[in-house]
Amino acid sequence: MNDIATRHAAHAANFTRIVNGVTDWDAPTPVAEWKARDVVEHLVSWPPAMLSGYGFELAAVEVGEDPAVAWAEHNASMETILADEARLDTVVTTHAGEQTVAWVLDSFYLPDVFMHAWDLAKGSGQDPRLDPAVTETMALGMAESVDMLASSGQFGTPVVLDESHPMEDRLIAVIGRDPHWGA
């Protein structure tokens, strides 16, 4: 298994654990105006469009009545793509210049799965169990990009917390969420 497939497997396993523990798909989440089902809808809806622009076919999945089934179908399709190392090495044009498809997925899709695990866990009353090393890397990296996060429109208002706060709280605050949501 390649590095990105290994990272994806870890993030997806945690997200799957959380998905399988959801009992109310209409429960609110820390993402304003999103219910639990909307978190899954988000993660299964945007990757097919993005990847099709790079010549990959990822089946579009409808969340429908059972978001857990939709997530499982999407995750299986992503695993197939991530196993194709030759295709992952395809160079594509991105906003950051020429990059590999692996870089694109590692930079955008994997962090999305990782961070939305927290949203879905909190919305469904579960422990997010975020990997501490990944949490720290993301929190510190994103804190350096606060202006970009604020202007992207894809996050809430970022807040940079100092070292006196736990790393998970720092990550969640910098992506515009209340670390104490639902507490």
C-alpha cells in the first residue's frame, strides 16, 4: 500500500467508525446549517467532480436514506483510485501549479475526511478520536494560513488559539468551529 492509501485507510477507518455510530442522521453538527447526513453528502459529492476534471471516474453516490451505505460505496471507490499508483502519479494543473493527483488528494480530500470526522462525531455524540500527530501537523499548518482560510469561504471564521489550548481545540478553532460545541 502506498503512503497516501495508508493515510486514507486510517482517516477513512475512523470516519467509518463514526458513521456506523450515528443514530440520528438529522442531528445538527458544528457546521452551521449542516445535519449529520450533510457531512457525508459533502464528502461523497465533491470528489467525483474534481477527479473527473483530472480524467478519473469516481462513481457519484447519492446519500438518500442511508448515509452509511453511501459512505461505504464512496470509500470503496476511493480505495480503488488510491491503489492505482501509476494514475496517482499523473501530473495535473492546479491552483498551486503542476502537481500529481496524489498531491491533490493528500492536500484536499484527506484533510477533509479527517476534519469532518470531528464534525460528525460531535453531531452524533461520539468521540472523534483524531490522531494526535495528524491533528498537530494540521493545526500548526493551517494556523499559518489563516488569511487564506478566512477568504476561501469554505470555513467558519478562523480563530488561532495559543499553546495553552489542546491541539485538537486549536485545529477546530482555526477551521472556524467552536471546540466546545455540544459540550
